[in-house]
Amino acid sequence: MTPVDPLTVQDDDFARHRDPAEWKGLGVSRVEFREERAAWRLWRIANKHHHRGPLWFVPHDNENAGFEAGLEAVRRWGGTLIAVDAGIADDGVRMNRAVDYGRPVDPNRNFDSALPGYARHVLADLKPGMPIIALHTNGRGFDTGESRCNKSDPPGGGVISIRYCDDTLRPSPSLNRAWPWDDDDTVAFATFRSGDAPSDAFCRDEMVAADFNVVQERVIASDRSLSNYAVLHGLDYLNFETLDRGDGPEGLAEGRRRLVHIIGRALAMCAPKVKPVER
């Protein structure tokens, strides 16, 4: 782990934040390692005065509103943000292409017992009793050919939608569809083991009662995602996603606002020990 000056990091996420005031109270480090066929670079952004907080995780380097929300969240609620940097090979892309052979690696499909180093590095700052909170954006709509419901919808370019369902993903849509749940692509995940009930998922009942768009994810066998890894290891995990509204200032700001609003409500309901920190 190598401390870095965030004002000089040559990376698209950091380039959007060159104001020193944004980094006050935060310590930034670069974490680099190799495992099996892939080289990895993570950015570790820690609240220096409030270590005990959630572990924030942004796995996809192209989901920029997720980074924006994560940076605000670690300032507001403390803890540590881990953001995967795909820039070893190509900056600002979804997949890690820094591989010796074979296909690029999805950073959210590498939580595998056969590759223990990756999970160990990502989760190194997880504090007992604190949740993991993953932040994503996604494209509009879903693949209607793969869904078991709403198959007459216009085919979309996204992956996650509250209108999508299959043997693993079971939607519980918001009834009132009030902001930020006024689009089908802004969702919260509640993950539970096969054989358990959806209500056994961390925070599921609270989020449904609060009229969130909740995707209930049943884990049969691990798909190597962090959501599956967390539930199989008994870790409190939340995943919030919102529609990718583009990388312009307005699109990023709206994505950040939605994610930060969702985070605040969920923490108050399900992790009340996590308090906003004094600035």
C-alpha cells in the first residue's frame, strides 16, 4: 500500500476532484498486487478521523456516479472506500484487461475461494459490525430474452432492473415510485441464501417497508460476486444501483444524489450505529 497525493493522481475519477478541500480528512493509498493471471490496482480512500464506518466498494471503473457517491459517503459516514482502477491497461472501463492471458476479468466476479488474495485486499478494512456497501450504475432497461417477467417490455441495454426476474432475482417494486425510485433502474439488493426466506436478507424487510425498489437475490451457488461472497460468509452487505445518466456534471450529480439519499435512509434503518460524522 503506497500513500498518494489525490491532487496529482492521473486517473479520470481523481481528475474530477482537484479541489484540496474535497480531500480534507481523507487519506489516499494505491494498492497493487498480482494474483493468478491478473494485475490489480485499487484506490483506498480512508476517513482518517472516523475509521469505524462502512466499507464502501466501487468495483467498476466506468460507473463514475458510483465513485462520486462513494467519495461523498466516506466523508459523510466515515470508514473506507475501495475503488477498483482498471487503468493499468485502460482507464475508465468496466473490465480489468491487465491479464497475462485469457479474457478480461470483471472486478465484481473475482470473489473466489481459489483466489483469496483479491477478497482479502478488498475487504481488509472491513470493521466488525459494519456493513459493506457496494455502489453501481447501470444502463436503461434489461434483456427481455433472459427475463421470466415483463417480456413484452422494449429491450434495454442494462442488466439490472426492478422489472427483471429469473430464478435468482425476485423483484419487490416500489408502490409509490417516489424519487429516487421513480425509474426502474434504481434498485437496492437484498441477498439471501437458498433455503432461507427473502426476509432473512440483511435489511430486506426494512427496505421493502420503506418502499424501496428491492431486488431480492437468492444465492444457490456463488457467481463470484461480492453479494454472493458476503452472504455465504455471513457479512452484512448492501448494494445500491442507479441509472447511468452520463458523465456530464448534471448526470453525475443526479446519480450521486440518488445513491447518497438511498445510503442515508438505509443506514438509519439497518445500521443505526453508523452516524454522520462531524465536518
